[in-house]
Amino acid sequence: MPENREEFFYYVLNHSQECIIKYDSRGCIDYCNDRLLELTGYSAGELVGVYIGELIQNVFVIEGDHVRLADEYRDLEVFETVLYRKNKTCFPVEITVVSGVFDGAEVTICTAVDMTRYKESIRKVEETTIQMQESMKARDAFVANVTHELRTPVNGIKGHAEIMMEQEQDFQKTNYLKMILDCCSTMEGIINNILDFSKLEAGKFQIDEKPFSFYDFIAKMEKMFNMLTMRKGLRFTLNVAQEIPDKVIGDELRLTQILNNLVSNAVKFTEQGYVGVEVSLNTRINDEIELFFMVVDTGIGLSPEDKDKLFKSFSQADASITRKFGGTGLGLAITKELVTMMHGKVWAEGEKGKGSTFSFTIRLKTEHTQDTAEQEPSIRKWKYSNNLNRMAGEQDLMNELGSDINIRELKKYFEKLNISMDMENWQKAESFATTLKQLVSNGSKDLQRLTFRMEMSIRKSDCDKAREYAQKVKEQLMLEIEGFEI
């Protein structure tokens, strides 16, 4: 280590990673550190007395017997230029020039930071960005083409199956056609999810805010979800807070997509019980409201480990769920992105085997007119009270053993059960057996016990036992329902 201050000063300068040049009022170099010599290829003492403009060109100008910065650099504290080596090649640097008077003499220090690695990093980042953009364009084009090519045959199959259903009289063949249509609908959902996810990743998803009637929207959702749950023998409940205004501004289509994703998931993972939707008003500030939605089910539930995976792309709670229920694992990832775009948040709560609750918030603007404000209470009552009662009545009637709708549903699901067992599709058969168990829930204990044993046999894929108990259930139904035949 140096023993006095001056030696220590030069020791620090020579070990700096910046190039340091000291020059006099005429621009002649009287000191430069080791870093400069290392980068430029000059030897010690070779630059003493050399005009600084030889190293840093087009930056300094001479006025009389003084040197100064060119006009374009005079007001800049830091600027970029190039530093020339001994062999006349150059490299990019960032320059700082500081002047002062010491011991009655003017002293000017110029520091230069080598920017070669930084510039190279910037260039690589730009190249990588361009490559990523090109890759994303190619991927988007591929996804668009593939989904289009997939949609064409799916629509063709669906269209022909619908035409055949209109002409078909045979009950068993009609059920086969219904299964084809169900598969087409599932395929369409997967295609739409892949397309939506691709748009989200590319930043092409836009929220289109337009005025709409919130209660008309709720009525449509209610009708759709009632049909969805009734097909599976589930009960559907809907509760909407009365203080929510009717005329709102937001993206109705995206809100439909969010609710449809969550309710469809709830129905898919619920074999018996109910699926419910609750909507409440969180806050209202000026013309903006925040709504809180809850989708509750009595399905397979969630473990703490499942919650971490739920909203990630191409992920489901565990592999067995994908095998049993299918799906791409994109629905909830898309839901989370849509909720975020609508200035909200989404949560999931639940317990294994005890159902789950998915909640989310969104923000909407309100539309105020004198007429709608006066008519909202009566509009709500007119739109929903009769509709809700009718739907609830149909659900109760469907489970009333021996009612017309109950007999019709029993026959329909026994036919589906037989087809599924013939095809050894035990997943579908289990679902239909669960629905049948719901349909006979008001029957005798013997009937309920036989139906339960039939369901257990199907779960074990025991074909002989399943058929035996299915026949016993039919015979018991014939005893309990006058005139019942399958």
C-alpha cells in the first residue's frame, strides 16, 4: 500500500475500472491511468503531451490557446461517444468531464466508462426480443390455423349429427347422437380455450365496455345454468343482492365467460348436491360499483396444495382429475386474466370431499336515468320471482318419484346408463348412476339401497354386478310406480 496521500491518490486512480485522463487548458494530456492504457494499447508515458482530441474525436474544440467541449456537449453532464485505440480502432464509451482550479491552476479530468459489454447486451436483448416476437407471431398463426382446421370438421360432425337426430326415430340411436353432440361441445370448448389463451398471451384480449342490463344478464345465466345442472341431476341456486343497479357499463361477454367457466367447472366436479351462485354489492363510489360473485358447489373439493396450481396454465389439481374429468387446465387461467382485466381479484377455498367456493370481484360503471331508477324494483320482481319459483318447482318435481318429469328422466338416464355400460365407458356410467340415485331419492329404502349398490358396482367396473343391480332397480321401480316400464 502507498505510504503518503499523493501515492495513495494515484494508486486509487490506477486501479479504477474507469479510464481517467487529466489534461491542461490547451488539451494536452499530462496523466492517464492504467485502465486507459490497457484498453487503448498505449504504453506508459506514450500519451503525455498528446492532444486529447486524438483519443476522443469530434468532442473538443480549440479556441485560441484554450480547449473546450463542442457546443452540442457543453450542457451535458454525461454523454456517449467513442474512444480511439492506438491502432485507430474505437469502442463505445460514456464520458464525464469535470473542471476546477487547484493551487491556482485549472485542472480538467475526463472519465470514460467502457460501454462495449453494455452495448453488446442491449444488442442481444433486442435480437432476442425480435426472435421472441417472430416466434409468437408464428405460434399465433399456427394456433389460429390449427383451431380453424379443427373447428371445421367438428362443426361438420355436429351439423350432420343434428340433422340425423331430427330424422331418427330409434331411441338408442338418438342417444348415440346425443353423445356425439356432447363430444363436439367439449371439443369446441377446448378449441375456444386454446384460442383465448393464445390471445391473452399475445396481449390481444380487449375489454369492450358497453351498457347492458345486469338483470337481463342474470336471467340468461340462470336459464343456462339451470339446464346445465338439471342434466346432471344437481340443484341450482341463485341469490342476487337487491341493491345492485340494473343499468351498468362493462363487458357482458367477458363476464359471461368468467361465470360460465366457474359454474361449468363446479358442475363437472360435482356428482350430487347443488351448485350455487351468489352476487352482492361490495362498494359503490360515484358512478362505479364493485360486485362480489361466489360460485359454491358440493363437489370433490380442494386441498391446500391444489390451490397453488389452480390458476396456472395447463394445470389441474392432480393428474387423476385430468384422467377422470378431462380438460386442458386453461379455463381457470383465462378466468383469472379476465377478472384482472376487469380490475378484480379471484380466490378459491375448499376442503377435500366437502366442496369448494370460487369467488371473484369485478368493477362496473353505472348508468343513471330517472326512469330506470324508479322502475328497477318492479323490473326485478317481474323478471325473476316467477322464473325462480318455476325453476325450483321443476327441480323438485323432477325428484318426485312417479311424476311425469321424473319418469321421463328415469327412462332417459337408464338408456344412457345401458349405452355407457355396453361401451364400457365407466366414467359416463358412474355419472348417469349418480343422477339416477338423485332421481330415486324420494323412493323407498329398498330402492335407494339397490341404486347405491348399482353405483358402487359401476365404480368398481364390475360389469356383471352392475347389470344385475340395474335390473333389480328397474324391477323395484315397477313395484313402486304404477305402470312404469323400461
